[in-house]
Amino acid sequence: MTLQEMARGACVGLQAARHTVQAMRRAGQITPLQERAVAYRNRKVLEYVPASMAEPGPTCTEGAGAAALGHALLAWKG
């Protein structure tokens, strides 16, 4: 999930999401997985996954990481 997708899913502003993502990265809870081109920006944006899903191997798939991150956001939203 991108930063903007996380903000939209958690129903928070971009600034709140940006600060939360920075804190989660520092704490080692999430990690960037790859860059993706998006229509709303000239540069590619980072996609994040839970740190446990970022290890290379056959268990790391985009769908599973996005689902796990979605569950984490739902818990964060309350």
C-alpha cells in the first residue's frame, strides 16, 4: 500500500499518515517493498508492507502483504 492509500484507508490526513508511517518505519513495523508508478505523481511512490512480510522468499506476495497491512491499518483506525 502507498502512503496515500494508507491515509485513505485509515480515514486520516496525509500529514498524520506520513508521521505515522515514519514512526512505523523507525520502529521496524513496516518496510518499503517496491516503487510503483501512479497517475497522480510524476515520480514513483513507495509501497509498504509489514516487516514480517518483506523477507524474500516464496511466502512474500503483494496480495498477502497488502492484506496484512490493511489489517494493521484497521487496528490503528480503531
